[in-house]
Amino acid sequence: MADEPLPKHTPNDESGVPAPTPQADDATSAAEAGAEGERVAVGAGGGVRAGDGADASDPGEPAPAAVPLASPKAVAVVGDEVVPDPAHDVEQRKREAGVDQRFPFGRPGAPLAAHPFRFGFTAALGVITAWMLVRSITSAKSVLIMIVVALFLAVGLNPAVERLKRLGLSRGWAVAVVFLGVLLFFAGFVASLIPPLTEQVTKLVQNIPDYITQLQNNRRIADWDRRYHLLEQAQKKISEPGFQTDLLNRLYDAGKVALSGTFQTLTVLILTLYFLSSLPQIKTFAYQLAPRSRRARVALLGDEILERIGGYVAGQFTIAFIAGLTSYVFLEIMGVPYALALALIVAVTDLIPLVGATIGAVIVCLVVFLTGSTYEGIAAVVFYVIYQQVENYLVYPRVMKRTVDVAPAVTIVAALVGGTLLGVVGALIAIPTAAAIALLIREVVLPRQEQQ
């Protein structure tokens, strides 16, 4: 009995359950697969029908109630999970987009793959957009010019704001002080022009009969009248109905131009105030449009360009102030009436590059010839010829060399091109634009050429 071998035990011997045969294993696997398929079908949105979950061997047991599930479009199956569709679930949108404080609308996705159809469609859209953009710019030309002028003035006045900030003022108070100075200048300019204009117009209306009598008594005019009947033709021309209508139309057009100029001036001043107060935010937003790898260099170049524009505006105001002050001293010495108004006209016109000083000098010399003697008029002409030579060869080059650092030939060409394209506004912004282009060529284009 001791030598008899022990019986071989299996894991199922202790429970008394025989081991399953291979056929039973296959059946069990099939059943499990069927159950898994049912779960997937339910997860896909199929729902549970009454009687599906009942046991076939228990027909008397009541069927479970139907479980309402989402529609097939609201969920998706990822592995063993049922994931909501981001088109229907707001929280799922935020999770899949990766929303955080830096990207409140989600992280940008990868660019789309290139495709010939997509390329052609994008090119066609680009052409249509460019055409519409050109038409929009043409239609809104006057508004865009006012925006450019206001932004140019804001950049030019910003150095004064920065100086006041270094003295301890906040930016808001510094902007208020600078803008108040600009308003006082415009108010003083208008106030100095209105009295002489009103007085001269009143005198002209009162003296018209005397002027006509002088013309009639003039021998040369009388001789011309006998030959060509000038007075008779003038009377016929004035008595025509078309002449009066044309005169009224011209007066109406002049009034429209005056109102339009006043409105545009006020608009430019208001825009200048807004741009000047929010200039740091505008700069930051513009710099953020550059790629992150080049943003620092773009910011440095942008700061240098803005500094040169501000220096140019400050230099122009300095030159205009010198011209106005010199003219006022000369006109007071000569005893010319309305010296302050004429000096302000010289200062304002001197802001225009190349031709501004000449325009102001011509206006002053004509007034001196009309209100004074011939010798006073000749003295005014000599004075302004000498002063323009001093300004062109001594004052202007030294001031502009410290601010924009542009060659004289480039200055002349830029002013001519800008004046041709946009008139006086183009001539004003042409020189700082040329300075910015020269800086970009020297700092960006030329180094790349050297590396090739």
C-alpha cells in the first residue's frame, strides 16, 4: 500500500467540478464577445430595448425599463470610453482644445496639409480680397489720411510726454499737459488771424466806392476804357443772371470747404489724443504680431523708428518756432501791422518741407508791399532771402542730422514723392518714412547680403 502511486490532482478536483472541455471554452469566448459587442452597441448610442436584458431561461421575469441614451451624434467611442462630442458639450471643447490662461480659446492646431485645390482656392480668395481692399482704401482715402496724420502727430508728441513722465507726472497728466499746449497753439493761431481778417474785409467793403472812383479817374484806365469799353463789359458781366448764380455757388463751395476743414481738424485732434494716450498699448500689440523668435529685434527696430519720427517732428517744430520768432522780431522793428498773425503764418507754413518757408515769405512780403512803402517791401524780400539761406544751410541740416540722420538728396527726393502722392500730408510724413526705410535697409537687408 505504501508503494502505490498517488493520484494526479487538478485545480477542479477539490471543488468537484470537472474541467471544461475545449468546446466549452470556445463557447464561453463567443458568449463574452457577444456581450462585449452588445456593450459597444449600447455605448454607440443604440439604447437598450425592453426584453433585451431578460434571461431566456426565465420567461416569467419582467423586462427592465428602457434606458435613455444620447443621440448617436452626441458621443463617440474611444477604446472602452464613451467621449462626448465637442460640438454638443462645452466642457469637452475646452478639454480637447487645451484651454488655459495663455490660450483662452485653445492652442493653435497644426497647419493644414498642402493640396492643389486648397492652394488654388486660397489664391483666388487672396486676389478677391486684395481687389476689395484696394477699393476700400480708395473709398476711405480721406479717413485714412486723417488717421495717418493723427498717428504721426501722436508719435511726434510722445517724446514730450516721456520727458514729463521723467519729471514725475503720470502718463495721463503728461498727455493732458501736452495736448493742452497743442490746443492753445491752435487757438492762438486762429485768434490772431480773425481780427485782422475781419478788419480788412470791413475796410474793403467800405472803400469799394472810393476804389471805383480812383479807377475811373486814372488816366491809363480811362484810356483803356475808351479803347476796349472795359467798364461797360464789366457791368454787362455783373448784370448777367449766370454770374450771380456762379458767384453764389462759389461762396457755397467755399463755405463747404471751410466747414470740412474745421471738421477734419477737430477729428485729427481727437484721434491724436486717443493715439497719444494709448501709444504703449498700440506698440505692444504691433510687436506681438511678429514671430516670437524675432520679436525682440523687431521691437528694438520699431522703437528706433518711432524715436526718429518723434525727433523729426520735434526738429520741425523747433525750426518753425525759430522762423516765426525771427519774423515777428523783424516785422515789429519794421512796424508792419498784424506782426503776430504774419509770424504765425510763417511758422505754420515752415512745417512744410522744401517749399513751406518760401510760401510764408511770399505771403508776408505781399502784405508788406500792400500795407507799407516800397522800401519796406524790398527790405522784407532781402530779409527772407538771407534768412532762408541761413535756415537751409545752417539750422535745418544740424537739427535734422541729430534726429532722422537722412542724406540731403534722400530728403529732397522723399519730399517730392510724398508731395506728389498725398500733397502736403505726404510731404510731411515722407522724410521720417524715408528715415525708417533707410534704417531697415541698413540693419536688415545689408547684413543678409553680406551673409550670402
